[in-house]
Amino acid sequence: MAEIKSMSEKVRLFGLLWLLGMPGVLALLVLPIPLEAPAPTAVLKGLILIQPTILLSVTVLLGVQLAHRVGLSAPVAEALVQGRSWRQAIAPQLLPGLMGGLVSGGALMAIAALAEPWVPPAYLAAEAPPALVRFLYGGITEEILIRWGLMTLLLWLGWRFGQGRQGTPAMGWVAVAIGLSALLFGLAHLPYAIALELPLTPLLVGYLLLQNGLFALVAGYLYWRQGLESAMVAHLVLHLLLSF
């Protein structure tokens, strides 16, 4: 795999990944606006786009600048930027991504079934986000935000300050980056329970962290070993499986 080095390639990679993530951001517009909202719907929908657009821009930039320094990559996007075959780049990622999504989905379904008697009924009865949000934002944009941006930054920090930029990142720092990014991914789902006005009991918090953090560990591993697109495939397969 040829490393992205030139400024023009970095700019094109930034643009490609930013455009890949933006449909997920725009998909947030289909989320319902509360009837008691304090501002016109058009204004609120515009405001909804600001924060995720900024986050997307920052995380794409972080990944473009830091990923290759710590051995991480987005093989398909990089192949497109460099004029190489994207088919050859994605081929090794498909089976691991598919298996990661299927295994994660099966595990999450089993955990949900076992935890059902103890999870608040209001949470179980809550309507799932629209399919556009689950697949575009969840399956693609979240992977850019959490894996390409956050996990890359965490691994780079460990490598930079823990290893003094010597050699390749140690397994310990890889584990920390995967684990911490998974924890933060799980914590990011707590506001959903708060929006449902559910008490954040230790049981509910633990359930949400396990449900979301478990997949994030799998996605982090896939990103590290296979590439960003493999984590995206796993996330899309997960949402497809959980849709039935």
C-alpha cells in the first residue's frame, strides 16, 4: 500500500472522506423535531447540521494527518486518491467486515434477549432511528468520527508521548486506543436514554455501554488490522442484521 504523502493527495483524501461522511450528517434532518421546540423547524434543522459537520471536518483532518504515522489506513479511499484499483483494496476487507458484523450482531441480540427483563420497558419500546440515520450516519459517518478521527488520535498520542515516536505503536497503546474509543462511543449513547427521561441506573448504563462498546471493540480491531472500510462494512452489516 502506497503511503499518502503529498499535499495534493492529502487534500483529495480529506475531500473524499468528508464527502463520504456528509450524507450521514444530512440524514439527521429526517429525525423528528419535538412539537414544543422553541424555534422554527427550519432553524432547528439547520442548527442540527452544524455540530456534526464541524466534528466530521475535524476528525477527517485528524485521520488524514495522523493515520499513516501509526499504521492505520483507509485502503479504498487511498486507492481512489492515488488512482489504484479500489476493488483490490476492498477485497481483503470484505470477509473480516462481514464476519465482524454478523458475530457482533448475534452477540448484541443475545445480550438484549438476556437483559430484557431488567431493561426499562420505555427503552425497549422506543422507536429506532430511521433507516437513513442508522445506515448512513451510524454505518459510515460514525466510523469516520470514532475510528478514523478519535481512535487514530488516541493511538497517535500514545505513540507520540508514550513511545517518543519510536518504531511502530506498541500493542499496549493499540489496546488503549481501541478500548478508550469504544468506551467513549458507548458513553455517547447515554443522551438517548436521557432524552427518553429514563433514570441512568447502573444497570441501564452498564447495558448501554456493553451493547455499544462491544461492537466498537470489534470495529476498532477491524480498523487496526484491515482498514477503515472493513469497520464500515461491519457496522452496516450489524444494522442490517438488527433491522429484522
